Amino acid sequence: MKKVHFCKKNKFATKTLYMFLKQTFKHVKIKRKDCVGKCKTCKHCPFVLIDGEVVKATTTDELYDRISHEVTKQWWAFRKK
């Protein structure tokens, strides 16, 4: 199961995306932490950690696309088994 971590200090309106993803992907552990320790990335763009790997984008819409791709990629792999 994928784990997605958002940083509360990210200034790129990721709170709305976080709340939307929590409702959309109920099978994924999505958390919002006070700080995830990626301060340089956090200052420059919207990002999340997916299983510890940084996934960043230029907009929150692009970030949504990347997150949903990763989450559904795992779901399809699980369904094929």
C-alpha cells in the first residue's frame, strides 16, 4: 500500500489537494505532517513524499496527476495478480 505524506508548511495550496485525495483514494494512507524535512523542495514547488520518494510538480493540478498515476499504477498491478 502506498503512503503519501504532505508537508503542512508547503506554501502551494496543497491542503485542498490533500483533503480531496483523502476522499478520493480511501485505500491509500495519506497523511499531512508538520514537516517532512524537504525544506528546499518545499520552498520552490508543490510536492509530496510517496513511500519516501519526493514527487514534485509545477502546479497542484500536475501534482494531482502524478499522485493519481502512482496510486493507480499500484492498484492495477495488484489487480493483475
